[in-house]
Amino acid sequence: MFKIAIIEEIHKEGIKLLENNNKFEYEIIRDTSVENLKKKLPDFDGCTLRVSKLTADILAECKKLKIISRHGVGYDNVDLDHLKKNNITLSITATANAAAVSEHVMYMILNLTKAKMAFDLEVRSGNFKKNIKNIESFELMDKEILISGFGRIGKSLIKKCLGFDMKVKVFDPFVTESEVIKYGGIKVNSFDEGLKTLDFLSIHMPLNLETKNLINYKRLKTMKKNSIIINTARGGIINENDLNKALNEDLIFGAGIDVFENEPPEKNNPLLSNEKIIMSPHTSALTNECKIRMAKEAINNIIDFFENKVNNSMIVKL
């Protein structure tokens, strides 16, 4: 029997898959402190992982561990070097969250362009149309969006953008031009050139050495004053101080931020008091439906791994 650790709660529909399989037993680990993970994890053959970090220091204690199944698609919270050296498999819920995240991008775009917060406050405060001349709203039709990163989320997003009659450009050096054209977009080969003409930038890249602080003050200065940035990928891709400075200087119009460099963000993070930003607490994938899909996919990846029928599209190449 294989022992599986559920690090942090996941939806009960995923756990049911283990309960109905007599090859597995499981335990939910709610205390994710380094000390407790070092104490508990060495007993397990596999684990699910949400936002907690599995550092090399923790993983060094886990001699039995054969698979880590991410409840999501990002994996910057796992020490990849250790996994590679010790032949530990890493899986992701590759197909579960595309719809939820791409919808969240549109939610942020629409809230910012339609001045949702300002209009709502006007009505609630009794002003109705008193300050209407000072509130700007925009259409999406014929506006240009650059989707940076064209995986499953990017491919889901492009369909929604085209439904709003937007012009879609895609930056992704790992995707062919024919693939982008097939989905109705235009491939751009230079990220910096793409920044100069866009109205919207939606980020769907992993956080790594190449993407850390990718969006900085120098690049923000090259963008149009009406442009909006949406980040539902990873904090750290945007330099938060530079973004705050650019917004305060009216270099760009606004931003939608679901992810932060430090989560939760420190109380003195300047973005928290910037009224040109709409924020959410790293929840773009946490719809009711997506939580079920991610839980079931994360557990299925573990079951498939131990039954030697793993889906390679779910496995991260280390």
C-alpha cells in the first residue's frame, strides 16, 4: 500500500479517489511548517502540493518520496535540482485551470476598462451621474492584447479575446507561428516590440531567471499610456515598485494583479494603496469547478504514476 500526503486541504472529490482505491492510504498535513514537514514527509511515497514550499532541506529527509503532484501548474515552490538528482517525478494539473484563469483575466480587464469600482461607488453614494465626466471607460473592440505565454491558459484566453473583437498578438518563443495563426492570433518574435503597441498585456509565463523582473520601469516607459497589465502567473515577473511608480506617473493606465512577489504581500507594499490596480489573493484558479478539477487531477496523477499509466503531458521535464 502506498502512503500519500495531502499537503494542505484539497477538495473532497479528489480525496474520494484515494478512499475508493485499496492500493493507497492518505493523511492530510495541515501544519506546513518546515519542522513539521521534515518530521512527517519521510513516511510517504507521494504527496500533493499547493502553495507550501518543498525546499532541498525538506526533501533531503524524504528518502521514500517518488512523486510530487502539484495542485496547479506552477512549480517554483519546489527545489527542481533536488528532484532531478534524486529521480523524483513532478506532475502538474495541466488541463484543470485554463478556463478559470482565462475568465479571471477577462474579469480584471472588464473591471478596469468599464470603471466598475468608480461607477458602483457613484450609485451607492447617491451621486449617480454627478462625477461622470471624470470617469473614463473603454471598449475592448479593436484593442490589441499581447498574450505572453501560449500554453493552455493562453489558448483559452485567446478565444475569449476574439469573442470581444480584440486584436490578439502572442509572444512565446516555444510556440510556432502556425500554431498561433491556427488560434486566430499573430505571433510576435520580440517581446519589447510587442510592448510598444499593445493596449493590454496578459502574462502567462513561469517565474525563472529569465522572467524575474521582466516587467520593469524601463519596459513600462515604452508602453502606451492607456495600456493595462494583467498578471495571473507568478509574482516577481513584474517589479512591484516599478509598476507602482509607472502607475503614479501615468505611464500606463492600470493593472490587474492576482499574484505577488511575497504572498501575502507585506503591509507596506505600495501596490496595496494604489487605486489604479484591481487585486485578488492568488485565486484566479479557485472557482468552485476548478477546485474540483485540480483536486481530482492531482490525485489521478499520483494514482496513474504508481499504476504505471501516467499521462506524460502532466509530467514536468526536469
